[in-house]
Amino acid sequence: MSKKIKSYTEKINNYLSAIELVKQPKELYHPVAYCLGNGGKRVRPLMTLLACDMFEGNIEEVMGPATGLEIFHNFTLMHDDIMDQAPLRRGKPSVYKKWNANTAILSGDVMFAMAIQHMALSPAQYLKSILDLFNKTVIEVCEGQQYDMNFESLDKVTENEYINMIRLKTAVLPAACLKTGAIIAGASDKDAQLLYDFGVNVGLAFQIMDDWLDIFGEEETFGKKTGGDIIANKKTWLYIKAFELANENQLRNLRNAFTNRIFNPEEKISMVKKVYLELKLNDMALKKMEDYNSKALDLLNQIQLPGENKAELKLLAEALLNRKL
């Protein structure tokens, strides 16, 4: 990773560390400090700083909103863990598990308010634009989460519906982080939107790659045990395409696997993976990911700035897709 990315990541961590989090009532604030201190690669605020740097803006002016976006992201994770009843987050007990659901709800609410406080530290001339973008993003992330929950009870989800869901749930937040940095750096509306669309496509590529890694990746690269989406019956891009393309025999095997008629997890993973390979979904998913990545780079190239100004963002996007960050 480049010196600049390392330097900016350290700057973000130092800024977060300087926030007074441990105060009274401690039952409210200790979970907040625990959540924000529980690792995380700070990718979203890093995007905000790099976008500002790309347009040669003042980095100090984006530290507040960049931090607000990171706090908001962690707030969503805290509440997601309640909804998913997830025991772990980044290898440690989730706030929901370490304390309880009520604590995670209330501490999450405080984090959301803190996020708004930090967004409001944007320079006055850009404040309305930044808050409008932030509020739009918050609403869209909630819409994406609801679609994802809806999919659990639907028999069929189309590819377009899935792409829209991951766009809302996953991609609009990094896109907003980039646009925030661009706006505060004084970028034109056109360039700020190009950078936003770049972020959306990077986010879509990242999620398709995540779906692929869950079944075809190495556990060391993926960072967790593979096959989890299959065990959980998640409607990923691979799942949706498999049901769209499968023949009668393959459909029978998929239905047996995903209606829990196969009780052995390893057998279930093996059967589904076999169908995916027969349908060449491993190659198709990588192609889909590369299509989104290529579109992202094309959008970035349309911004009329010297190549060296864009180099760090290209490096970050590549590192994210290759799981090297």
C-alpha cells in the first residue's frame, strides 16, 4: 500500500482516537468505544480523503465529515448484527452479543447522532450539499437492507433486483464518501458525479467478488470460512444465476440443497458448488465483476485531471477487489 494511503489511514485513526467516547453513562458509551475501536480498515473515510486530495483540496476540511461517514458505517453494522443475531464482528463478540440487543440499539442511536455532528463540521458553503447527500445515502442504505430482508422470504429474485439491492445496501455509501471529498475540494458537479458513479461501480464489483470468494475463494484471502452464503441460503448473484440457467436435474439438486433437505453442511456446499461449476458461474461472476470494474475505471478516466491525481484511488480500488487492504 502506498505511503499516502498509510499516512491518511493513520490520520483517520488518530482523529477517531481523539474523540472523547468514554463518558457517562458508561453503559451507553462503552459499547460505542468498543465498536469504533474494534478494527476496521477505515476504507470509507480514506475514500473521502483521497477524493479531496485528488482535486487538491484541504484535507483538514474533510476530516469531520469523513469521520462522520465512518461512524455511520459502524452504526449500520451494530444494528445489522441485531437483525442478523450475529455473534461476531471482525472476529470479536458483536455489541449485541457482548451486551444485549437493547444496548446495541441505544448505543447505535447515539452513534447515528455522532455521525450527523461530524457531518455538520463540513465547510459552511458546502454544508447543505453534504447533508443532503448524507441523508439520501442513509435512506438508500436502509432501503437496501429492507430489500435484502425481503429477499429471504421470496421464492424468486431477479438479477436486476439483486443488483439494485447491493447498489443500495453496499455501493452508495462508498460513492457518497468519494463525492463528499470531491464537493469539499471544490470539484465541479459533473466531476463529483463521475466520482460518485465510479464509487457505485467499485462497490458493485466488490460485492460480486465477495459472492464469488464465498464459494470459490481461499479462506486466507476471504478472511472467513467459505460456503457461508450457501449454508445460510443467501440469494447471492451466483444463487440467482444458477436458478436462472439450471437444467431440470440441476434445479432439483439446487432445490434439495436450499430447502435444507441436505443436513450435512459440507455435502450441501459440495452439491451447490458442483452445479455452479457445471454452469460456469465461477467464470461468469468474475466477468461480471470485471465489467463493473472496467466501467468504474472508465468513469474515473473521464474526470479531466492529470493521471497522477487519480493514481491513489485506482490503487485503492484494485486493493479492495484483490482483498489486499
